[in-house]
Amino acid sequence: MLRLRQTSVVAVLASMAVLSACRLDMQVQPKQNPLSRSDFFADQRSERPPVEGTVARGQLHEDSYFYTGKNGSTPGNYMPFPVTKEVLERGRERYNIYCAPCHSRVGDGNGFIPSRGFARRPPSYHIERLQKAPLGYFYDVMTNGFGIMSDYASQISPQDRWKIVAYIRALQLSQSATQADVPTGQAVPSAPPQFRGQPGSGATLPVINSENNSHSEERK
């Protein structure tokens, strides 16, 4: 019986040794570290160049206008998709995050950063030159930068860049809007909002007193 037990223990140990050896072989299998030298290829590089014409997943930019804002080398003046209320709301949100610090929330160039001594104040969107600028121009500036303004291609997706463009155009139209351009019953300019307490600062958002605002609308 004792000899049988000893034989069993030896068999178990032998099995463990065999299994561990197999696992070791799989973990230490032949491989090449990235950018290491390899004698297998004639150029002695382990990294292989991609096949000619290879496109990374999600980067097949077939619609060149959508990704450049240009028709050839000329900025286009149309949106690549319909402009809806949701598009403008998303554009306003992204604009207030990325653009308003310099351009201000109304696009006059008096943002928070210029007010603190920035070397060069950005131009107002409401000057004649930018009012007449095609939509693709604003998209191109966001994509590639302009002057001392760096590009925002890595921070803002192409879809959101176009939505910001739509919102910038809405800001421009708002500055010269007439009663004929707004829904019936809405005054131009609209009555100023009533705030609860302080109207807010650069670090806090204002709290609008909806009750007072509703009373002011009723008095019109």
C-alpha cells in the first residue's frame, strides 16, 4: 500500500512537471518586439509596412467636403447634413465649451481669455468679412487652425465641428434679426432674463428666475 502511494505521488509530480513545461513553452514562444531587428526580412525590420492603399478602420474619408469643408481648394457654403434644433443645441454646447472662452458666447470676440490680457483678441463673427465667409471657412479654421489659434481637430469630431459651424451662423443671424425672422408673439429684442441672486461669474452659471420671467412675458 505504501509503495502504491509513493507511485501515485511520483505520477502526480511527473504530470505537473510535464504540464508546467508545456505552459512555459507557450509563454516563451518565439516573437519579435515592436520595432526590433529581424534577420527574416531583407530590410532587417520586424515591422512590416501596411499594404498599399490600406485605410484604418473609420478613416475612409470618401466625402471629402465633410472632412475638409472644401470643394477642391475652395471653401463650400452649405451644410453636409440638415440643420435641426438638435443640431443647433449640440453646436451651442460644443461652442460654449471650446469657442466661447475666446470668442465669447455671442461671438463678439470679448471672451474670458482676451479679457485677462490675451495677446491678440479674436475678430468678431459679426464683422462684414466673417458674415460673408462661407460655412466651409469656419470648418477649415477649426480643423487646421488660423494665425495664433491652434487647430481643434483632435478635440472636436468632424460631425460636431459642422454643428458648431451651424451655431456660429445662427449667432450671426441673431444680431440682425427682425420681427419677421422670429415666431409670432416673440419680441425682438427679447426681454432680458431675471436672475435669482447674482447673475453668475466666469466660474458659475447664472440661475434664471423662471417665475419672474413668466410674469414679464404675461405683461407684454
